[in-house]
Amino acid sequence: MVRTIVDDRLWVLESTDVAYACGVSDSGDLLHSYFGAPLAFERDYPPALSFPISVPFSGVAENSPEEYPSWSGAMYTEPCLRVSFPDGTRDVRTRYVGSQLSSGGNDSGTSEGDNDTLEIRLEDGDRGIRVGVFYHLHPESRVIERWAKITNAGGMPVRLDQVMSASLALPESYSYRISYLSGRWGAETQLHRRMLGTDVTVLESRRGHTSHEFNPWCALDPGGKATEESGEVYAVGLAHSGNWKIVVQQTPAGRTRLVAGIHDFDFNWELPPGDSFETPRLLLAFSGEGFGGTSRAFHRHIRKTVLPEQHRDELRPVLYNSWEATTFNVSEDHQIRLAKRAAELGAELFVVDDGWFGKRNDDTAGLGDWYVNPEKFPRGLGPVISAVREMGLRFGLWVEPEMVNPDSELYRKHPEWIYHFAGRAPTLMRNQAILNLGRPDVQEFVISFMDRLLAENRIDFIKWDMNRTITEPAGLDLPAERQREVWVRHVQGLYRAVEEIRRKHPDVIFEDCSGGGGRVDPGILRLFDQVWVSDNTDAYDRLFIQEGYSQVYPANTMVSWVTSTGGPLGQRQVPLEYRFHSSMTGVLGIGDDILSWSDEECRKAASLIAEYKEIRTVVQRGEQYRILSPAGGAVAAGTTAVAYVSPDREEAVLFAYRNGPHFRNPMPVIRVPGLAAEALYTVKGAEPATLSGDALRRVGIRLNLIRDYDSLIVRFRRAQHAG
Ligand code: GLA
């Protein structure tokens, strides 16, 4: 149950295992009080107090645990808000003016009830700046959303120079360890952990999309003591798909503070009188049960609240994608032959990737010309779609709507539509320029060609790609001093276009892609049902990418293809079972040239796909437990293990992979958490046994993993109550 207690000066948002409190100090500042497990009594929540001592050369402002600090006075740590006024003043002093409970503050999906959103209102009366600081605790996931809304209530336009989503003061007197995700193309979401020092840690993207380099998530655990299933962890995830920044630092008085939101690099936003700016949501999770606890909270939240409602509760289909089999060489006949084989193997959705449109024979031309290529599909897409449907498959298509090749009809017609600085050559990446989605006419172009494509063809699925980053961020139909709004306007334009297309075609499933996992965040997942996580389909590398991805994002969004060994990214030789087992931990796909598979490979693949269909409800909807990390190496005899437990704990699936024998280490014993302690489970896929959830968690089972790249799926089903 959520209790939102509104007192004069202290607010507590409380649910079964999370509580968050903040309050107003005597001086009218909104200060942090508490975040963690619920306390026994209401009176236990500490009052909001300014930092009691001031350190010479450092004022109260930067040491107080402000919930939404603005830049003013002796404030040298990261602020949430910086504003410039027409007279040159850059100083905002907000004070508490009131609070209110309202409903419908949740634009990320469902409304869970009335009066579920707390708004605390701050104001700089002199300067007419109003700040709404918002809190929404989701009772089912126990995730707290925080965001802010800035309103110009004065008579003159003002400029926002920085406007973050929230600031979070971590409990005092600890040093913290940070966990974060970094990487690059083909190696996204690699998990890193290190103790924080007295330096400033910045995770960020300045690339115009969420980025392959960092994902907008981090977790902090006091003293670096948490494990996967124990210890306190505070985690945040930012719902924004453009430039973002998370700053973690100690105040001079030694308290750790986190600020997150839209990046202030090359950013500003003009706010005319009466206008407001609302920030993206910051998701906060706390768990007393380790990193796994916060991940499961995020998974529940994204599955139940964030993902588009239309397909939220549907199981994701097994898909086949032709990209690695054909690259740009698509043709009617070949696609139909691939689809026939895919259907025989058990796939449920057939996706034609890049190359079907315009003069698209390689990556130098065609983007922007969204008509069917007449040489490759002389009769249009109709015959392929009909053939695919007759085979019982759904049909999907790749698009990259935000892009244009200079060698295209669209560019020749509208050279002014790309981001560029006047009179200077735009930077091309993958031979393409990026369309200015900040412009309403460009948004209309995208909405209307997508609408036409989906209206004229029976398409069930769209893979929406974005294969470059933003450069030369200018070209808005706005004065020169407002060109820095591009970064945010692109994201807003994208969100608007996808929302509109989805509204017109609610049955279509949308997959998010940006050269693999370049645009994954809780913001994009409001509009996309699933994600192509990486172009790297090496089954072993994927274990690392998927471990990182799963810190935040649930398995029913994580698309993973089985491809060939020795493929485009120099993959290692890995058995087919291992490749399947690696991909079966998310949304299973096949991305290989399946026409070249031997009968034996086809037979094995068909049986693995059938097995996936048996377990996918547990995988896609279950609670995930990361048991052994792929980075664990010799510690766990080179074994990786991850399990999914159905929410009713009736069944579970364990995936285990051994990368190779190491120092003659014995076969690993895997302890499986998450099952009902006093229930008995039959074990299938390992030494047959009937064991209690308690024994599985505390004793575990030995797995017959011996050779290089051995892997196993073990299934547990509740037999009876032990009594
Ligand atoms: C990106 C995607 C790939 C594929 C290609 C097509 O790289 O990540 O899966 O769609 O584009 O050009």
C-alpha cells in the first residue's frame, strides 16, 4: 500500500519495502529526509534540516541535501537549475510555497489511482520562476519517479541553461561504490564497478541519442558491500533518449549526491512568459536485496508501467531477421525462401531488414526514399507479405526514418532538412545525414510516409533504426540564440512522431534499434515494445552485454538473434545449442542464413525454438536472478548462470554456460534463488531430483558442464508442498 502522508513540512511516500521522505526546512528549502526501507513509525522519518555546520570557503547551499538545488549564492556542486534573465542576472533562489496531491502525473502509461503524484511547489517570487518538484511511487514495482516542471510566471522571456530531473542525497557517512554501464558499438552495456573517490563522476551522452558509450543508469551501494542478492542498493535510470548527464559527487562536507537529467552541454531553452518546461522522469529504486533487487524493481516497472500498453502483456514472437543473411541484397524470391525455412524452424515473425527501398544497394544511397525498390520487388511488397502470411508468419520491415543519404531524392528536394551550420559542410557518418526532427514539417514527413507504408501494406512489426549520432546541431526555424534547443527538440520530435504513428497503427509492434543498442533507456521504452540490443551476436560476448542490459531492462524487451559462427564481428566457434541458449534468455530471434543450415542444424534449431516457446512465459515475465557473472572467470569455474522464476514461483528456468574448463576445476554447483523455500520442485535438464526451494537456494545442483562452450537449460516445476 502506498501511504502519502502530507504534513505541513514533511512528506513520506511509503510502500511495502521502500520509503522516500523529504521536507521543508525553517528557511524554506526543500530538503531530503530519507530513502530506504520503510521505518517503523512515522515519527522515525528525520526532519528536513539544513547542513548543521558550515565549512569555511563552503556555504550551506552546496552542503544541504536539497531536492532540487538551483544555482545561487555559494553553490559549487552540480545544480539542478540554472536560469539566465534578460538583464544578465543568473541567480534563482527558490523557496517552498505549497504542495498538492494530484492524479495523472504519470505520462508513462497507466494511472494507478487518484492522488498518486506529489507536487512540491517552489518559487522565486522576485523573478517569477516557479518550480514543481514531482514524486510518484509506483506501488507494484516500488519504483519512484521524480521529475520537475519549470514555469516562467514573470513578464519577460528567460533562458534555462540547465534543467535537471532531480537531485538525490544518499544516506550520510558512507563511501559508495558505483556500478555503471559503458561500452561502444558492438560492446554495449558492459558492467563496471568501482569505489567512488572525492572526484566527480560523470556519466553522459553528448551524441544526440542515449549512446552506446554509457547507458543512463547507475547503482550506488554503501561501502561497496552489496552482492547480487544482499545488501542495500540505490539505483537510478533516466527516461531520456537524447543528451543526458548523471553526476555523482561528494559535497565538501562529505555527503554523496547524485544529479541526473538532460545534459547542459550546448543546451539552453528559451521560456517565454507563461511557458513551462517539463524534465524527463528519473526512476529511483531501492532494494535491501542487492543489485538483483533493484533490477527486478526496474523490470517490473518497465513491464507493467512503461512499455506501450497495447502489447505490454503479450508474449514476444520468435522472429527471423534477414540482415545477416542478405545485407542489402534483398529480393522477393530469396526473402520468400528464407521465410519458408524460418516457418519450418518455428519462427513466428519474418522481418525484411535494410535494402528494400529507394536505390538502396549499399549504405551510400536511398535513405529518405521510402518507396519499394522496383528492381528488387517488381510487384511491390504485396507478394512477399502474402506468402509470409500464408506460412503463418507475421511480417515486419526495417526503416530508418530520421535519416537521409545525400544521394537520395529526398535530399535533392529538401537539402535544408538536415542538421547543419549555415554555409558549412555537414559531417556524414555511414554516408548519411540526420533529419531535423525539431522541425514540424520534418515530423509530418516522417509521420505521413510511415502512415502510408503501414496503411498500404499489412505490416505487423517495424524495426526503427538510427545509425548515426547528431553533429552540427542547428537548423531550427528559430533565432540563432535558440539553436541549442536542437538536442531536446530532436527527442521531442521523435517521441511525437512515433506516438502519432502508433496511435494510427496500434496493432504494430515497434522494435527500437540504433546500430544495435545505441538508444536504450526508459524513455524510448514508452514507445517501443522491444530493443535490438547489439549488432554483436557472438553468443559469448552477448552474455556480457545481456548481463549489463538486464541491470535495468527486462528480458521481454531484449531481442537476441542466433547467427553463424565466424560472422561479421569475427565470432568464435560456438556450438548451436550455446548460441540458442544465449539468445533464449530474452526475446529469441534467428539472424543467420538459414538456407545454408544442414538438416541436422535445422532439426536442432526447430527443437530449441519449440523449447523456447515452452519456457518463454517464464523468461519474458519472470523475476530474473543473475547467479554467476560471465566476468566471474575462474571463481565459478568459468561458468555463467542466470535464472528466471515465474511470479507465482510455480516454475523456473536456469541457463548455465561454461566457457571452458579451467585448471581442471570441477563441474560447477549452481545455487538457484527465488523459489518458494518450502515447496518441492522437480528438476529437469540436470540430474533428476525433487528438491525444495530452500535446498536449491542453499545447496544448489551440480551441472554437467564439461567441454568448451557447454551450456544447459534446467527447468524446475513445483511438485507439491513439503508440508
Ligand atoms: C544497423 C542495425 C542492423 C541492421 C543494419 C542495416 O546496423 O543495428 O541490425 O539493421 O543497421 O543497415
